[in-house]
Amino acid sequence: MTAASKYSLDQALQKRLDALIGELSGLEEATIESIHKTRVSSRRLRELLPLLELLPDDERKLAKRVRNVTRELGIVRELDVLALLVDELGRKPGHPEAALTRIAAGMAAARQAGRRRLIATRPRSRLERLAREIEKAVARGRVRRGRSRRPGASWAWAAEARLARRAARLQTAIDHAGALYVPGPLHNVRIAIKKLRYAAELLDESGRRRLTAAIATLKAAQELLGRLHDLDVLLVWARKTQAALGAPDVAGWRALGALTAAVEDECRSLHAHYMRDRVRLLAIAAALGAAHRDALPASSGDRRAG
């Protein structure tokens, strides 16, 4: 029996459901760490759902519900990250404290409102109910489809095919981003890296392929582009704050201008780092996709989840 057949879909699913509901106490209080961990867990669960062979209606409804969890947590998470970034930059020279204080004040109301909305949705009961519904949907799918399929190997082969498609999408995203520093296309590269990483993690768990080094490289690139994205969002806040200044406020305008220049310098530095790593990312995507690129056709469930 292969390692892939020993590691079942049930084990992969249970691991992700445990992670999804593992931070419920902190999530009810909207703590920064719990929001982050639960959001990551929801993304990993989204990567697994198309492999569960759910009934089409179940898959569509559950994929939407898990995607909504990711999106709702993402709104609060982005503001948390920006608040942490403002604090960090405030401890570095060349980032005017007055400008950062103005931006932080503007963010505070939005961040507080986001946390109130999250707590009002009763995340504990929602996520516990979602986990139960996924388990029931898996059982319904097995009863309806029967057990004629080989339970051990089929899901790992499907995961291989999904990995190949994720790898191809990363190659396309990198190609479209080109060599210029343009936030939108670079953000698409980060998303493609993230999805490939989660697909690779699932296959690595199965024991079918050992992808530890590739996953580490993808994670590092994801973090680098994540930092770049966070700085880009901070620039948007800085420019909005600057545009909203009442006249005359020359000191405030200059402070925000100096902050913008400092953040733009770091963005350019990070982009240069990404450009140095781009060849390695393309090589990893090619290697991950080569083994099983055309093994299975893309399913409708995969297109929805992509």
C-alpha cells in the first residue's frame, strides 16, 4: 500500500475542519491571531473541497459559504495588517510619526466597525454549523455515488492534476505581470502563488510527492509579495489622507508626502527582489506541473474554486 493510499481524504478533511474551528474562542473576540489562522484554514479547506466528490449542489453551496468566510475575515485581516504595519514603520527612521498618526486615526473607525460586524455574525455557531454541513455532504456524496472508485489513489491523482493547473496559472500570472512594478498584476501573482502552495501542501501530506523545499520557496515569495501588497494599500490610505487635508496644512501635506516617498522606495526594493526570484518561481511551477499536467481534465468544481 502506498503512502498516498494510507493518507485518506477523511484525514485531510478532518485536519482542515479541526483547523477551521480551532480558533473559535479567539475568533469570537476578534483577536488578530485567530482571525488570521481561521482565514488561512478556510483557504486550505477551499483547496480540498473539489476533491471530495460532493454532489454538485452541495459543492456549489459549500464552496460559496467557505469563500464568504474567507472574504469576511479578509476585510478585518487587511485592516489588522495595516495597523501592525503602521506601528512597525513608526519605529523606523524616515517615516514621519505625524503622518502615520493621521493614517492610523483614519483606519481606526473602519477597523472597529469591521470587528463589530464580525462578532455580530456569531462566528462560533456559523463555523461549527459549516463543519457539520461539510461532513454531511461528504456522506451524501458517498451514498449517492457508491464506492466503485478506488478510495486510496483516485484523490491523490486528482490532487496532482489540480497542482498542475495551479502551476500553469502561476506561470501565466508571472508572464502577465512582466517586469514593471504594477500592483494589480503583482497581486495576481501572489494569489496564484498562494493557491499553488496550498495545493502542494495537500499533495505533500498525501506522501505522493515530497515538496517541502518547493513549499518553503512559495511561502517566502508569498510573504514578500504580501508585504508589497500591504505597502501598496498603505499608500492608498496615505494619498486619501493627504487629499482630505484641510487647507492650509503644509506640515501635514509634507509629512504625508515624505511617508509616501519612503514607502514607495521600499516597494521598489521589494519588486527588485521579486524580479530576482522570478526565474526560480517559474522553474518551481514548471517542475510541479510537469509530472501530471494533463492527467485529468479540469472539472466544473475546479473551475468554480479557482
